[in-house]
Amino acid sequence: MTDFDAWLTDHQVAWRRRNVRDQRMGKQNGLERPWILPAALWAEGLWPGIRESLPAYLDEKHVEKHKGVHNLKSSWMLCANLYFPFREPGGLELLAGFLRDRVSPLLQAVEGVELEYEEAPPLDPRTLLGEPAGGVRGANQTSPDVAFIVRTSAGRGLILTENKLVEHSFYPCAGRKSSVQNPDGNRCLDWPAVQADPAGQCWQMQWETPTRPNRRYWELIRLADHAPRTLTQCPAATGGYQLFRQQALAEGIAASGRYELVASCVAFDGRNDTLVGCLRGAGVDNFATGWGDLFAGRTLFRTWTHEQWVNWVQSHDPNGCWHNWISYLRDRYGY
């Protein structure tokens, strides 16, 4: 357990004692922990201003919340607390200013904020990425945690964002799990072979069954000229799987021409040093500064920290409209 993870654990337990009347321990993965609420009380982990509107949104949009939403360290719940309250006029203007600063100066307005985003066919994960039928927004498919639908000086734009809190990485590739029939899981670590023949080396592109189509991630991604000299293994192999899938999704959407600007982004906690360095084994010392340089497609790669977003709201809220939200985020997460 990292120092940040240990700190946040203690912080969430203390926050719960102060703010949640029911102190019964909930279970996750069969284990009881003081930072896990009983499952029925999951909404106690939401900012009070969205405890009614968020469940209604999930039902209306057919979005499946993550299984661990009753865990007070859930990054999914943090994402909802950080961005869902800003879906209304006033909030959208604050988001536009922040994303103009962090993503692109071309951005003029934010027109929508969607959790577990999915495009309509043929740009949905099943059609574009070759992911299986049966996936839904939030489960069993590549659905970015939050997407910002924007307007730019050149036209429409889409900002796909992965949100992280205490996670140690972006997870290893599912094609390397011991439960799958990959005849050689170490093939992903042989970078010269992967570079020379991604389709032949990538089990995701060969692992076809009657219910599982081959994935198309490598077909959609173009590496920068210097990337082969930087990388030491497939970038998805041991810690970059989610980033790789989101990159492929963004590139596929960008290639369609539907949007003039497409960005693949990560919002993360700046105190989580383990996450920042999770791709060192692949040759990338700092994902925030090194991941985007690996690719030569149409997609922008940008990052920001949760602290930067909360501080932006505070410094651009002279009338104190968001005072309660700011106080909640600072008390809850220490921002």
C-alpha cells in the first residue's frame, strides 16, 4: 500500500465518522472494511447536491454505476462528485474555462457532461474497437469515466477522460490474464517483435471465440517515430491497458471526422506518485508527460489533477456559488 493510499484510507474513515450516521461496515470482494459502506447506502458518498439527480441520470441514460460505489475511496464516486454537479448553466461555463486552459485554447463552450460515455454506432465500442456485444455504459466495454462535449472555434469537440484516485496503474492487459488461453503471455514484453508485427504478437487480435471478437486497438493506433526507441514492451501490457483502449477509441472517433477536436485525457490525484510512475516498466517514467508523446494520430493527450480543478473553481467563483461544493471536496478528499 502506498503512503497516499494509506493516508486516504485514514482520511475517509475519519470523514465517515463525522458525516455518516450508520457506522456498519460494508463488504467489497467479500471483505469488510471501515471505509466501505453497506451497499444500500452508496449515495452517502455523493456530494449532497447530486444525491437525487445522479441516480435519476443513471436510470434515464442506462448507465451502470461501478460495483464499488459504496467504497469511500472509489474513483468513480470521486468523478461524479467532481464533474456531475457542473452539468447546468454556470457550471458549464466554469468547465469551459478550465478545459480551455488545460486541453485546448480553441475551446469555446462545454455543451454536455456525460458519465461512462458511449458514442452511437458506428463509433460505439463494439463496432469501432471490436468489443463484445452485451457491454453497456459502465460495464464490459471501453466507456471513459466522463466525457465533455464541447464547441470549439473550428466546430464540435469531444474530450474523453479517465478519472483516477488511489489506483496504482491503468491495469494490465486482459489478454495476459492466467485465465485466458494465451499460449505465451510474455510475448507482450518482447517489444521488437510487437513493433514488427502487432497483429501477429497481440493476443487481443487473435483471441477470437464464438462470443468474443478480436479487438482492433492496434489497428487504430499510430506510434510516433521515436516511440519504438522509448518503449521496452507493449504499452498496454503491464500498466497501461485502460489508457491504450481510450487512446484507440479516441483515434477511431477522430478519424471519423465527426469532431474537429478529440482529446484523450486523464484526471488524477497529484499525490498519487505510484500512478504517475506506473509505466516505467514500459519505458515511460511519467505517464502524464510521456504517454501522449508515444502517438502520432489526430488525438490530443492531456492531463490535470483534481487539485487543479477544485482550485480553479474556487478562484473563478467570486460570488461563492460553489462554496458548499468546495468545502465538501476539501473536507472529503483534502483538496
